[in-house]
Amino acid sequence: MWRAFDFDIVGGMKNAPLSVLELQRRLVYSLLRPAARLSRLFRLPLKTLEELIRLAYFEELRRGGAVPQSEVARVFGKSLRTVVQLEREYRDDFLAPAHEVERTRRVEDALEGGPLRAAEVAGRLGEPADEVRCLLEGLAAAGRVARDADDRYVLNRAFVSLVRDEIGARVDGLHHQLDVVTAAVVTRFLDGARPTVARTLSFVAAPEDVERLGQTLARAFREACGAAEDAALHKGGHARFGATFALAPMDAIEERDV
């Protein structure tokens, strides 16, 4: 099956017909390049990189139970018994800390729109109500959320910050940032009906001016997104969007790659 895409390909050609499979391969390859670049920097053995790719793919397939274990076994070319064992090992070891930080962020995101009961939060997250209630109680004990007179949980905006120093939160922030990039790729290349904007600039600047520039842009970025959210909540009808901001020296990897 062939389909035409307005897509730049090797050799400078444009508007050349790409098969759906070829487009899929090119998009995945493009998103794998940052992982490969870091692997080069860290000199990771290829076997380690392959294992991490399997882990990430496994996690995506099993996220929220979207793909049954039998289908995962078929995709991985493994027995169902092996897949069950893999899931147990991944959940109990590598992914456990990352999942806890991610679940905390997702709960706080759910409460951004206003107070919710535990069952309502669980419904939005697609997770068991008992587990979500336990997580909410833990967040309440830490002062990150509060419970009102109607047994609804309220986000403590004085506590929650978009900038956190803990390494776990930083890694989760990276996950969230790349989620936005991936959503933009899907929308721009595969589903152009919904509003999506992507812009990238490369420029030169004096290093002593960049920190001030970053603070100015980040402040305007946050204020504009906050104003759009306030307007949407006031109107009563809205969809969820994500936006990300990054400013970095483009030679950072080359300088460390020794």
C-alpha cells in the first residue's frame, strides 16, 4: 500500500511517494538517534542498548494493559511464560522508581483542572482506585495535595513546582518532554487535523546572555500556557495539550565525547 507524503528524503527530493512502512521506519529512526548519540557518549555496549530498547518497547506495549501478554509474546518472538517473567522483573526492578515519580506527576496533572475524588482521579489515570487512593493519601501526608470537606483532593499549588532538583523528577521530566515531542511527530506526520506547532532555531549568542534569555523565554512560555488553560477552564470545554521548551549549547555532546 502506497501513500504520498510531503516529506523531505535523502537526495533533496520532496513530495516523493513513501510507503507507510517506510515512513514509520524513518520516524522511528529519527527518534532513536538521540538515544544512539547518548549511547555513543557513554560508550554503552550494543547489547545494553538493545536491552534498553526491548525494555522501552515492552513498557509501551504493556502500558495500562493496552496490549495483552499473548500479543507481546508474538511481537517479541518469545513464549507467553517468558513474557510473564519479563514483566515481573521489569516492574519489580528497573521501572519501579520511574513509575512512582510518573504516577505522582500524572495525579498532580489530573488535579490541575480542579478538585477530584479518588475514584475520579483513578478513572482519568486508568488505574485501580485503591492504589490511587493510597498514592493520594501519601501525597496528602507530604503536603502536596489536600482533602476538602467533600472528600475531594485539591492540588497544593504552593508546594508543587515545575522545577524540581531530584534526579528522579528530572528523569520523569525528560520522559514528559519527549512525550510532547512524540505527540507532535504523530500529529504532524500522521494526523494533521489537530493544531500542532513545532519550531526549532539555531543561533549564536554570548554565553553570559543565555541564562537571562532562558529565564525570559521560560517565564513567557509558562505565562502564555497558563493563560490559555485559565481561558479554557472558564469556557468549560477543552482538550489536553502539551508544550515543551529547551535551550542548550549545540556542541555539548561533542565537547564531552572523548
